[in-house]
Amino acid sequence: MPITSSSETFSSFVNGWLIRHRYFIEQLTCASTNRITLEEQQSLVTQFLSHCLQYYQEKSSAVSVAGDNVFTFFCPPWFTSYARLILWVGDFKPSLVFKLTDSSVDDLTRHQRDRISSLRSETRRRERDVMRDFALVQQSVADPPVMLAARRVGARGMVDGEGSDLEEAMDVLKSGMARAMNRADELRCSTVGRVVEILTRRRRLRC
């Protein structure tokens, strides 16, 4: 019986998710140009955010069992060329949300602007924390245990015990990369959620 990898299973999920995503975008676009009640607006935004959250929940589950395929999630083949161009730890940079907010909402109150500004500063600080940890994971690739094991295997093939040493080092690397991606995804989701909380219902729809 063929074995289906986690990335292939997730890719299948994404195909259906993207169809629903396009539907939501059409609904949001229509709602922004037509008169609908505030309750209808709120319902549409809530459904859309739940739809987006589902992507990250499914992704987290897939990454946790990805094994060798964890690297696929850092350059997802289901992303568009533009999306891959702006990748940050496997997806969009959280602070990008503020650029989108700035370009779509231009009538914030003073209180809202202050809250957005404070959240922007906090998000950038947390981005630096994530990148610092991710840099340590990347640096581990060049650490002596990994490089020494790789050179030995590459120079004369696997000798008893050396293959397992390399596999152990790579398992540590993959585990570290998965943790870094999960932290980045948590920041992405929390940033979007907190921005939406700050905006009024009509501004949420536009954003």
C-alpha cells in the first residue's frame, strides 16, 4: 500500500482550502461595495478568520509529523511565486499585516492608531526573537557534530554508527526548524487577530 507523506496530504488539503479562500475573497469584495448589515459583516469576517485559522491548524499538525518533509514547508510548492518571494520562516512576515492595514484603512481614530502603533512595536520585537532562535537553528547545520558526521559519510560512505550520528543530528535540526515555524505561525495568527480586535466592524471588512 503506498505511503502518503504529510506534505502531500497537506497539499491536498490546501487545494480545497484555496477554492474556499477564493470564494471568501469574492464575498468580502462584494460586501465592501454593497450595503449589508453590521451583523452580516461580522459574520463574514468571523467565517473568514476561522477559515484562515484552519490553514495554520492543519499546517501545525502536518509539520509535527513531517519528518524529512519538514523542509518542504519552508518553501511551499502550493504558494504562488510572489508568496514564495516574500517568505519569512515559511510564510508571510507578521508585520506585513500593518502595511495592509495602512493601505486599506485611512480613517482610524487616535486611540486606534496608538493601539496599532504599540502592537506594531511589540510584533517587531517578537519577530526579532523568532529570527534569533531561527538563526541558531540554521547555525546548527554548521556545528561540528553535523559537519563531522556529514564529511565522514560523504568521504567514505557510512561506517557502523556514523550513519546514526548523522541521522540524530538531522533529527535535531528538523525538530528545531519545526519549532521555529510553529512560533512564527503563532505570531502571524495572533497579530492578525489583535489587529482585527482593534478595528471597527466596517474597517475589519475593508482590511
